[in-house]
Amino acid sequence: MSPKITTELLKQLRQVMKSPKYVQEPVQAYIVPSGDAHQSEYIAPCDCRRAFISGFDGSAGTAIVTEQHAAMWTDGRYFLQAAHQMDNNWTLMKMGLKDTPTQEDWLVSVLPEGSKVGVDPFIIPADQWKRMSKALRSAGHDLVPVKENLIDTIWTDCPQRPCKPLITLDLSYTGVSWRDKIVALRSKMAERKVLWFVVTALDEVAWLFNLRGSDVEYNPVFFAYAVIGMNTIRLFIDGDRMMDPAVREHLQLDSTLEPEFKIQVMPYGSILSELQAVAAGLSSKEKVWLSDKASYALTEAIPKAYRYLTPYTPICIAKAVKNASETEGMRRAHIKDAVALCELFNWLEKEVVPKGTVTEIIAADKAEEFRSQQKDFVELSFATISSTGPNGAIIHYKPVPETNRTLSVNEIYLLDSGAQYKDGTTDVTRTMHFGTPSAYEKECFTYVLKGHIAVSAAIFPNGTKGHLLDSFARSALWDCGLDYLHGTGHGVGSFLNVHEGPCGISYKTFADEPLEAGMIVSDEPGYYEDGSFGIRIENVVLVIPTETKYNFKNRGSLTFEPLTLVPIQTKMIDVNLLTQKECNWVNDYHQKCREVIGAELERQGRHEALRWLIRETEPLIRVQ
Amino acid sequence: MSPKITTELLKQLRQVMKSPKYVQEPVQAYIVPSGDAHQSEYIAPCDCRRAFISGFDGSAGTAIVTEQHAAMWTDGRYFLQAAHQMDNNWTLMKMGLKDTPTQEDWLVSVLPEGSKVGVDPFIIPADQWKRMSKALRSAGHDLVPVKENLIDTIWTDCPQRPCKPLITLDLSYTGVSWRDKIVALRSKMAERKVLWFVVTALDEVAWLFNLRGSDVEYNPVFFAYAVIGMNTIRLFIDGDRMMDPAVREHLQLDSTLEPEFKIQVMPYGSILSELQAVAAGLSSKEKVWLSDKASYALTEAIPKAYRYLTPYTPICIAKAVKNASETEGMRRAHIKDAVALCELFNWLEKEVVPKGTVTEIIAADKAEEFRSQQKDFVELSFATISSTGPNGAIIHYKPVPETNRTLSVNEIYLLDSGAQYKDGTTDVTRTMHFGTPSAYEKECFTYVLKGHIAVSAAIFPNGTKGHLLDSFARSALWDCGLDYLHGTGHGVGSFLNVHEGPCGISYKTFADEPLEAGMIVSDEPGYYEDGSFGIRIENVVLVIPTETKYNFKNRGSLTFEPLTLVPIQTKMIDVNLLTQKECNWVNDYHQKCREVIGAELERQGRHEALRWLIRETEPLIRVQ
């Protein structure tokens, strides 16, 4: 992959940074964050402004352009990818490394005295604005909102904002009606004594109304905001999709309803003025609840005295704890997903070993083909990471023709993939060798497996935050001086975003909420050797209550149940590095794969894949 | 122990809360924090205001008194103790439990509209003031500084502030002269572009000047502040202790020195006015560096634009990383301390088993007696926790005549004790049984031991923060549904405070600094059963570099070396619950105790204790 040449674009951007047509006063620096107006992780093509200006299209990164410099902050998953995709106009700022300056510190070090730093107020989250603004002000600079997005002014062929049809989800999928979700939300609002709640995250709007969309690739969401009052519901959404009879019926738009459940549909672009109108009508002690990650523009619309900001909204927290219908849906989705992967791996073994004609892209496409044969398949849940050999070390790699390698019997193959089914979202990584792995490759794989098991089998008290489990995943690697530069797990949505808050498993102590029974996270430790190979073993796991011998302070204990049921390649395991307990875990897991997925393969008449599954789930035997 | 009767005191306090003699306007609530003007954990008797008003004398707790209520916030270490010491005028607020309100939330829930909440601005740290003030303001109340401490106005027999002689420490103890420490500090100040540094923590003043005192029991510190400029040094200290020729010589007060090393000695009470004078002389861009835990009074003396606040000062961070002289001193101190404990445990076995005449207080006194026989012994480093049976479950118990139990062959005995030697500070906990422990007691002890070993033997990359190791200490307990309600470890000073920042091992994700080679922390998991027994196994451990098989990204790895070398009672261990690796750890540890402490016992001619040591360090044998 060759880097994007950005010399001309940066020249144009630097011109508009000084142009009175777009800025009241020239800005000496312009920040291009990753997100859209909803602080989404995955964004529509029209919102890929940071990728447009820099060439780096990973899912996380912030660009800052000054008169003299262009710098990109991203995390360990993307160090290699960003270095490959950006030309030498850009400096890569490796977040998480000791000597990497923060954006604020860097700005202060390069800006001339009394500089203005511009940013689109709809794109920057309010909490980031606050931090950045404070740091800049204390160094004599100013963070200023630039109403017109400066990237858009130079992006001549910027695509249109998508506006695709909606899917309605009935109770068998969601377990709770949107009316009951509104009732629960209003009760949380009453508890906190707030009168209004502004829904800004796209997956929160989708979850609240039991609707799904396809405006953003991989995430079944649609562009919308909502403002919920104690007696009113306003949904801000564009296009004729509200004309769809199924949607009108689902939202009861044409029924005679109690007024507090009557949904007023308004144009997407009117959110700011409507919010300003709400704010104008507030009297003292009346509060409006927003996420502290809502955009600066919307947050500023509510005068400070009336704002009630929290890191996680009540919707975010309710959405994370899956109910019985959602959990059952997730189980079904993972069974179908495992069927597709058994088919794929069986097919790969047949193709790779004798023929050597399968490339990363072909393998990824084949995975999608097998998934799409399954019931209620909607789309992939993220871009498939199909990587062999050195490409596996690029943590969030996506094969493109320039980098596309052929799978072989000499290299490790890493496949991180998942799908959206109408009943659930999947995300699974398996690392395979189609020939004979080296002792070193097996050793590293086994450390990663030990970490995976340590998290998956962990028992911990109710109220424990996920970040307290992160080191369990690393301990075996640490013992040998190894590690990986990403978190261990993320929350997973139910036919929603594959990454969701408020829980996770990471060494970064973000303000995660305690793990609760019903939450669903990934467990995905890895090990990556630049230029050689990548290893990752990922299951999606459900938090479940568990019985323990004792029960200190009656707190109760939790553990994880793997929802992902795909064999872990035993060929890659150095059994002698496993304890008996770990060995039993693998055997029990494989037994469950055999039973559950075996039955489904049988039902679907996929006999060859079933034979592959049986072969791959033979018990490990540990020599004492 | 019977609770303190506080009805009359609370009545008096509520009177002065409304008295125009002390407050400009009546305050509806008054906060009595734990600390002194230096935010010390251990405080002088004159500063024990919270204990005076409530009866609860644990090391951590905040009292808030309103017209109607009196409430005490404290953490899990003190739930039982506080409940015992306070009468029913007081409500105990158990911090860390899910349903316990924060102080702010509680105040908002009980105060009448538009209330004033008073606090002594010298006692409340600036960061707490900020948080509390913001929360109260957003609920329509006001936090107000009350200049005269209201507790002092009703505390008729309040003791005098101590002003004891100083000890000077030469290079053989400190490794670095105070002049070189000032040079290093000024270079850190230059890096951050600050002109002044205000030293407010007592241990930081003591460390910086290589002086020690005894104004506060257990902590070898003295009441003082310092203000360091790029060319000036001001030391704020009272009494005639600056007349001591040794001190004058040490600080070179009478030498002709370069002006930038000339120390100006000023009265302790003049810090605020001097700081205000410094602030008045500042021009734009000139900054004053303070800890964000400095008192609100001192922080407010510097206008906001001139303040540079950090959670940890450069002195705090430098002090935490012990140099070779300090590390060697700590080793010597721990050898002497182990000798004293071998003597004690040998004596206890002889006395408890046949005679049954040893009480908790006698045992604590005997421990002090043996320690005081050692060279350079100064004092204890904290109040000895000598507790048997149910008293052991009171995590920070201190035996007093009312609670004093007799050690017996039927109960677990927990001794958490330590001393200040001129060459180092110790802190060690051992849990013993002088008869035959039950299977359940052994089981719990063994889980705690497994946690202790998991931390002590952990290998982790450079740059790892201590809180990432906390779960290792709990994993074996969690597996059986057990846990303990305190952190796993704290930083330990070098002949300084037994608890010091900026590192620690805790599930609470306070902003700890990464562990570095040379840092010293405690490793002290436990298990406590209310009404029955307490178990804790504590070593002080030194962070050291270690070699690993591989070295990811050349980061290097760290582990711990135990400085504490006191046998862990093998009688309490259920060997079958240990892995072979854990068993080897115990045997290696005991081998080292035998070699190092055995040699010292031999040298000191303590033959009976030596025989005890040999007996107690017999290798464990694990039946496969």
C-alpha cells in the first residue's frame, strides 16, 4: 500500500485556515478528529475527513494541521498501518508510548504565541473540547469553533450523507418495546431530576426505538437524534424513510396515542435550533441530560447551569445489559457464525494446502459468502481482518490489492471477522497454521491462549470493573517478556455496534462501568511480531452469575460463558505449557463446540464441515 | 471499647456554626477532614479534630456535621472500628459500598435550600475543595472557608503543636546531598517553566533537606513548609531547633554559600503571607508549582493564572525511587527487623502455648522491646496491630485495655508492625496459629498466600502501573468467592512515612505513577471474617529489573524482591492447594530468610531465635 500524497491538499487546507470566507480570524492550527457529529467510531464516507486529508483510514486517529506541521495521533493497533498510509508530510504520534506528547502539549510546543486553534464544533465531543480548550488557554492560545467544516470546503468530491431505509425489530428480537424503553428512561430522568434527555449516539437512537438502519457500513444505525421530554418524544431524521408503512406502524405514528408516546418527527438538521428552543424555555432547576461525549455544538446549546452531563447515558447502560431475548438472539447468531467459519476453515484446508491459490482477499470474501448463507444475515460487523504472515502484525489490517498475500503452509493466518444478523452481532478471531508451525510460533500462541483462558475462566465478585481483569490476559506473556499493545476486550452490541460501552477489559483505566450479568464483551489477547506474524484468539463472552464455594459479604460472583463456539487450532498449542486446568478448559470448550455447532452443521446438512469440526475438537492430552 | 459520647460536643459545635464570632454567616454544615495543614495521613494530637468530635480515631475518615445529622465517611479498613468508637449521634458511611452516597450527594440530600457548608481552608486539599465546591454550587449551596477552625474553638484542652529537635542525615544514609536535591528540583522546575515550587507535604520537606523530626508519632517529620525559587530557598519552621549546631552545620546556615543555596529560615506561620508576597511579585507567564493536594488556603494564595498544579510533585516522584544508599539502608533495616520478629515469635511460642498469659498489648510491647534492641532504632513506624481471634477482623485494629484479648492456642494471631530505623522503615504482617489451625483457617490462609506470591513473583513490563497487579493478589480468593476490602500495597518511605505515594497496588485506580526499579511497596493481601479471625501476609518488596526469555519492544521487565525476610508460618499452609511453582517460591523465600537472618542472629548471638528460624524455614513438601 502506497501512502496518499497530501502536499496539495495540505496547501489548500492551510489556505482556507486563513480565508475570511470560512474563518472569522485565521486559525494557526486545525484539528480533524476521527468521528462524526455523533462521535461514532465507524463513520459514513462523507464523514471520513481525517482519512481524506491524511490517507490514514484506521478507525481511530486525530489529525492536527498547522502552518508548518501535520501530525496524526493514533494508538498501538494502527502504528504500522498509519506509517504505511501517510506520506512524509505527516508525523506519526504513537499514543501510549512514554515520549509521545499529548495533542495539547504538542500544540503548545509548536504554535506561535496567541494562536487560534480551530475545530468543527459538531465533530469534537464536549469533554475533549473542555480539556483541549483549558490546556490551550493556560498557554495563551484559543480553541475556536469553526462553523463550516474546513475539510468539506476543499473536499470537492465529498459523497452525500446516506439516508437508507429502516428495519423494524419486533419484541421477539428486542425483548422490550420502545414504549417501555421510553418509560424506563423517563424513570431514570425523574431519579436524577432532569426534564430532558438528548440522544446523540446513533446506536442509542436505534436501540431506543427498536429500529435499525444501514447509513454507516458495519453498524446497523441511521443518522438521527432524539430529544425525550417527560411528555414529548422528538425524533430528528431525514428522508422519506418515515413514509415506510412498516416504520409508521412500528412507531405508531398514525395511531391515537397517549400524548406522552406521540413521536414528533423533525428534520435531522433542526436539532440545534430545536435544542436552543428547549433551552430558552427552561426555568431554574430544570436540567437537560447529555452524554459528556456529545458534540460541543449541542452541549453549548444548553446553558451551563441547565446541563446534566454524565460519561455514560442511562440508555448506554441499559443497552449493555442484554435481556433474555437479546441473549438468546446472540447465542443463535454465534451458532450460525460458527457454522460459517467451520465451512470456511474446512474449505481453506482443502484449498491452501494443495493449491496455494487463496489470497487474503479471497479468504475474506469466502468467509462473507459462508456467513451470508445463514438465516437473518444482514452484513459484516466490521471490515474482515484476513492477514497472513507479516500482515498479521498490523493489528487492524484490512487486505487491499497492494498488500494482498497468498495464504501458504509456511505462514500463520489470522482471521478476525464478524457479522450482523438480525438476532445478534458476532466478532471472532482465530489464528491458524496450514502447515507445521515452528516451536516459537506455538510457544507464543500458547501464551496468548493462556491469557484468553485466564480471562474467560476468571471468577470475580459482582461490582468488579472489567479493567481489573486485563492483567490476567497478559500474565503468561509478561512472564516471558512479551505483551500486546491493545486492550483485551470491548463491549459488543446486540445487532448493533460491534464496539460499545460502557464496559470493557483494558489496561487503560477509562471510566468503565462494573461488569454485570447480561453484559457481553470480547476476550481477545494477542501477540504481534512486526514483520513476522500476528496471533490473536478472540471469543465473544457473556457475563453470567456463578456459584462459588463461599460468598463473601453475599456479593455473589460472576464469570464468562463463551458465546463464540469455533475450534481453537490445537496444532498451534504447545500442550506442555498448559496447566491441567487450562487443558481441561480447552477440552471442555471443544466438547461444547462439537455438541452445539455439530448439531447445527448436521441440521444444515453440512457434513464435510462437520467432519472438520470433529477432527479439530479432538481432546488435548497433556503428558505429566 | 465503648463509644465516645458526643451529644454535648455536637451541641457546642452547632452553636459555633451559627456564632457571628466565628462565621460571617451561619453555616448549615461543617466538614471535619482527617488531615492537617499538610494533608498528612498520620497527624499530631493537636490536629486530631475528627477524632475529638466523633471518637473515631482511625487514620482515614471525614466527618460532616449539620444541624440535624452527624455522618462519618471511612473505608473498609475501618468499618468495624468506627462503628465501635462512635455513639449513635453518628451515621457511618461505608465508602466503597454501592449504596453509600458521596459526601456531596449526601449534603445535597439533607441540606435546606441555599445552605453554606463550612470548612477550614488550611485543612482541605485544593482538589477536594474544587470537587466539593462545584457539586454544592450546582445544587444551589456554597462551600465557604471558615478561617478559625471551629473544632479548635470548642476543644478546650487541645494539646500544643509539637516542635521537637531535628535529626540530620548524612550522605551514607541519603545517597544525595540536599544541595544536589535542590539542583535536581530546579532542573525539573526549569523543564516545566515554573519559577517557584511550594513544598507542603511534611515528608517532602524532610526528604529535600535530609532532615528528620518527631513532631508526628510514627512519621519522622517536622512541621515546616519550604518555598524553592530558582535562586532562593525559604524554610518555614518554628522553635529553637534551628539553633542546634548540628542542624546549622548540616544546612550550612553559617557558611558563605552561593546565594542560590542560602537557606532563609522563617516562622512556620508566615507561609501564607510570604506566598501572597511571592504571588504579588509575579508577572505574566511566571508560574508557581504546587501539589493539587496542597491546602485550599495556600493554593488560593496564588492567582489561578499563575498556578501549576500536579497530582504528584517532582519531590514525591524522586523520593519514591530509592537510590543505592537508601536501598542498602532499607535492606539493613529489614534484617534487623526480622531479627526482632524471630525473637518475638520464639518468645511467643514459649509463652503462649504453655502459659496463656500473653495479651495483645503484651505481645505488641514485646515486639517493640525486641526492635528497640536493634541498632539505629528510632521508633515504631505505626501503631502495632496485635490482634487475636475476632479482633484480627478489624483491619486496622489497635489493642486497648477494653479490647485486649489473650493469645491462645485456639485462635489465629495477626501481627502487623514496623519500625523506623535511621537506615530505613519497615512494615510486616505475619499471621500465626500457636495451636492447631482448622482446615478452613488453613484454606483461607493459603489463598491469601497464593495472592501474596502472585504479586511478589509477578513479572511485568517497565511502565506498568501498580494497580494493574492488584487482581493477581485476589484471584485465588475470588475463585472461592472470597475477597478483602483494602488495597494490596502502598509505597514505603526510606526512614520516612510508612505510607507514601506515588505508587501503590490497589483496585482503586487512583492516578498512580508507573512502577520503576528502586521503588518500594508493600504486598499485603488478606482475608477477614467478621467476628472470627483476620489473615494478612505482608512483605515490603523492592522493584527490581529482571531478565526474561524475550524482550518485547526492548521495554525491559520488572519484578519484586522481598526486603522483609520473616518466615511465613508453614503450619498455616495447606500445601495441596499450592502449585509446584508457589511451593518453590515459599521454599526459596525461607531459604533466603535462613541464610540472611540466620547469619545476623548468629552474629548477634541470638541462638534460641536462630533455632526457631531454622525450624520455621523447613522446606514444604508437596505431594503430587
